[in-house]
Amino acid sequence: MKGHDDHIEPGGDDERTAIVKLQDLRGQRVVPKDRHLLVRIQGEQVGQVVTLHGAEWRVGRARDADLWLGDSGVSRNHARIVWADGGYVVEDLGSANGTYVNGVKITVRPVVDGDVIQFGASAAFRYALTDADQEAMLMQLYEASVTDSLTGAFNREHFDHRLEAEISFSRRHGAELSLLLLDIDHFKQVNDTFGHQAGDVVLVEMAAAVNGSLRTEDVFARYGGEEFAIILRGIDLASAYHVGERFRMLVESLRIEANGHPIPITISVGVASLRCCADDLAETLIATADRRLYAAKHAGRNRVVAQG
């Protein structure tokens, strides 16, 4: 064992080891912490990652908000986050239910790494100063938490959150909102005839085709089994019917094979519009679309129904 007064001999093993360790350290990539994130820790869409950039972010329920929040208790123009003196500052804009940093109601306050920012009663985010690798990891984790692992569509839980948020948006702005429910026809026969792996191929191919034809603002989710849902913001019932018909023809045209065998598939579609429902509840909109989906099945499948 070496004592405190031992020294490294020039050219000896200890010197070579020290040089190698120094070279290892020099070769390590130093990633700067230059990403300013808000990570959702309470309310809708927990785990959501928002990367702040630029001089100002408006937060609220207004249609043009940079960070739009559909939570109850959030004002239209609730707060803003501005870049000042090398860091971000949170400023409440006279909101009805207040803005808080670490549980303390604020008017204006700079934030530092680890602070919890809450808008209203339940929309809470943790502010994190991190690097690009950590940002990518957090985004991947959130993506995994809201998507169906097989098809890449959003999962049912995320669909439920988004539908409530879209209905809230529609109420405030008087905007059109429609829902499509799609179901693959005779899917059990596909599994029974070609096997469950072939059934998975059908689900993946169909989802990829539909997802690739949607607008950015549309929400495509796997509702359950072979059933999928699409939320269409700003689309009325008549236009939603034509969207459903377009997807029906798209799926019918797919050429899917499993083990060298062609698998023809079709879908039935039920269409509902918030404006045409008896009320503006999510349950009513879903029930209406589901009833029309059943009518499409009953009428012979491979069709779109938007009435009844």
C-alpha cells in the first residue's frame, strides 16, 4: 500500500495509468445543459414535455396560446413565461385562479432548475434545465406512455384526455368537432385463418396507412382491439363523412400479405358530430359514433354511416 509521500516514477506504470485516465476524460463528450423544459407532473397528460425557446411563451386556454392548457381553472390568458437576464421568469396575467411556484402564489418570479410551476388548480409542471440527451429521453418516455406499442397510434387513455380537451376547446370557441370510429371487418376471421401474427400485420398496416393521411391536429387512437378512433377538430358532420369515406377506400385498396397469402381488408365507420348530438358530453359523442358504426356493420360492412 502506498503512503502519502509516495510519488509516481517517470515512465512507470502509475504514470502511464494516469495518462490513460486523463486521455479518457478528455475523450468524454461534455453535453451542455442548454435545454429549458417544462415536464407535466399533475393534471392532464402527465409526463408531457414542453421545450421552452424564444423570448416569450403565453400560457392559457386561448386558442393562440403557445402552451395551451385545457384544464378547468386555467384562464384564457393565464400567464406568460419570458426570457430575462439569462433565465426564464413566470408572470401571472391576472388569472382567476392564480399562478404558483413551489406552492407560493406569485405575480412575477424567476424560476430555477427543479421549481414546480402550477397554473390554476391542477396544471403543474416541473421546470428542468437539462441537456439534449435528457430531453430526448424524457420525450421518448412520454411518447411511450401515450402510444399503443403495436400500432403507434395513441392509446385509449390518451384518447380520453384529448377528447375531453377538444370538446372543451369546441365549447369555448364554437368550433366544429367530429369523431370517427373505425372497425376492421371480419377481423376474427383474419386471426382464425391466418394466425394472430398476421392479424398484427393487418393492424399495423392499416394504422400506418390511416395515420399517414391525417392532418397534424387530428388525433388517431387505438380504441380497443381492432377498433380505432379519430378526433377531427374544425370538421362538421358532412365533411367528416367524406373523411371517413376517404379512409374506407384507402384501407380497401391496401395490399397486405402474410406468409405469401393476400389478406383483403375493409373497415366500417361510424361518424358523429358534437353539434348534432343532444349534448356536448364525450360519452354522448362516442355513443353516437358507436351506434352508427354498428349500423354500418349491420348494413353489410365496408361502409360509412353518419345518420341514425
